[in-house]
Amino acid sequence: MNEMSKIEDKFLEVAEKLSNQKYLEAIRNAFITILPITVMGGLVSVISSAPVTPHTKNAFLLAWASFVKSNSLILTWINTLTLGAMAIFVCLTITWYLCKHYQISALTPLLLSFFGIMILTAKPTKLTFNQKMVEISYIDGKGLLIGIFVAIATVELYRFLKAKHFGEIHMPESVPASLSNTFASLSTSIVIMTFFSAIFIIFNKNHTTLAQWFTKIITPGLKATDSIWFVLIMTIIISIGWFFGIHNATFWGLMGPIMFINLSANAAANATGHVPPTFLTEATWAYFIQIGGVGCALPLAMLLLFSKSEQMRAVGKMGLIPSFFGISEPITFGLPVMLNPIMFIPAFLAPTVNAILTWLAMSLHLVKKTFAMLSFNMPSIFGSYFATSDFKGPVLIIILVIIDMAIYFPFMKVYEKAQLKEELGTN
């Protein structure tokens, strides 16, 4: 038990450092903040994917397909300004949260971050006196890591130069505060814009951008993170975290960018009629792997309803509806699964099995890969369809829930026996 306490303390120490790391905290908060934008983009992606084939005769589906065809330009533009502009939204929100952390005014850093993300991702393809064209294909998920870099670089440079009072121009008190603040930050702003401009010039001379170059560099790494092995490792880490009561949001600063990049790639592929290429997205994680929340709480809640233990039945009743909407805390802390070695085993096994079976189903093209994310709290039975536009998605969910219940059942009965002894007041 003493050894267990040491492991717990060590794990909690690492988790606390991750949770309080200013950059990871800002990234995590940024992804939460832009959720309405990703939901809107997801809705448009779903609407744009009418489930029709050459043999479809259903009048509603045919009308749906006709609507998409006649409004394709509008739908594409909305998609471009939501999922297609993820790098910009993430960059600006991270900038804002870092400024909040340092307690500095965010207005000027936000403007500088916007300049930075645009000049490092957009590529001029034609610059003439009458016509100017700019390629903006890297302001989506492909430019996400550049957006993170720009946000951090902007705020840290701005904070450093302001602390050194670099080139500050002090105006008389009679000058309005807005104008005075602008002149006070003028030199700092020019230095930061020059920094980003220099990077742009260096890469533009080689007919590329930082975003394009960086994408080529990290592509092998992204492919590795999209493997089933990476998914299983993350499942193990998050399961261990929950065993010690550490929320999975602690790790979201690391996982979030990877999942967003993959989701963006899938959305772009789906919008152009291609097969979504990546497996690990937020939608796959929330709807297929962790059904009902971390540890697959929904299948467990359903089993608890039929327990002989009054306490376990009460937890099942309390946790059923929340877990249906992806909220696992009532089960995790109410049963509890946390610090419960008996229930930890199935809480780790169930999502692991789900990950393997979902990966197989999607790799064999039995179920489409996810390309839209509506909400973490959307029930898996519905989210699995909207994320894939594939009726086989909900069928897979039903199969996984049955398998998860089978995994949980023997462990639940062992724990139930111990609970019944306590309730009856016997040894």
C-alpha cells in the first residue's frame, strides 16, 4: 500500500505539472473556446455529405443531395471559414489566454498574432499591380502547429520587449490613452512583425512557406500518432490518470492539436469527395472509443441498474443519463472506479478493445472514418452517424456497448459481492 501511495504521488506530481504548464493550459483552453466554431464546421460537413448512391430512390435523400449540389459554393465557404480556418482561431485564442496568464493587455498581441499566422501560412502565388492571389490552404489544421508557435512567440517577445521598455515613446498626459498605448508599443510591434516577415522572406525565396516546410517535416510523426499503437498508449495513460482521479483534460493540451489536425484533414478530404485518411480524431475518441465518457461509463451504468447491491444500483441510476451524454464523473467517483483496482481493469480494457475494433472496422472500410465533431456530449449512438454520415456507425456502437458490458460483467460481480457483504454487515 505504501508502494501504491508512492506511485500515486509520482503520477499526481507529473499530472499537476502538465495541468499547470502555461502553454499546455492555454492550448487546452483554446480548443475548448473554439468549440462553437468546430461544431458549426461539423454541422456543415454533415449537411454536405448526403448519404446517396447511384441506386438511392428515397425522395428525402435525393432532395438533400440536390440541395447540397445547388448550394455547394455556400457550404464550402462556410466550411472554409470554420474548420478551414482553424489555425487562425487557435492562434488568436492561445494568444488571448497567454496574455491573460501574464496579465497584459491582449489587443496588440492579438493583432500581431494575426499578422504572424497569415504571413507564415499564406503563400503569394501571383503578385501584380492589378491582381493579387494568395494561397490560404494552410490556415486549416495543417497550419495548427504554426498557429501555436506564432501565439507563443508573439506573447513572449511582446512581454520581453515591454519589460525592457524597448523603444517606448511616451506621450503627454493630454493625449488619449488609446493613442498613447499605441505609441508605447510601436517599436515592440515593429520588431515582432519584422521577425515574422524575415521568416516569410527566407522561406518565400525557396518558393515555400514555413507552414509547408513544417508540414513535410512532421508528416512522418503525425502518421505515427495516427497508428493504433499510439491510440492504445494514450488510452492506457488516460485510464491510469482516471484511476488516480486525474481528469483527461490534463492531457488535452498534448492530444488536442493532433486530433484537430486529423479532423481537419478528414473534413477536407470528405468535402472534395475523397476518403477521410486519418483514424484518430476527437469524434473517434469521444463516440467510438470512450463510449459514455472515460472508461466507457455508459455500458457500466447500464449493468449497474441490475446489480443486487443497493448502492451500486443507486450509482447506476444516478450515472445513466450523464453517461449517455458522455459525462463519466458520476460513475467514476460514485462507484467509484477511481482507486478501485477491481474496476480499473475493465475501465482500461473496454476502451482498449473499442479502439482496436473501431480501427479494424475503419481500416477495412466497414465504417467510414470520422470527419465531423459536433459535441463531446452528443450520445455516441447519434454522434457516430453524424461524424461519419454512415448508418453502420451506430450499428458498430451497439456492438461495442454489448462487448463492453461483457467485459465489465465479471468484474462488476466480484465488486458487487464485496459491496453486499458491507451492506449486510458481515465479513
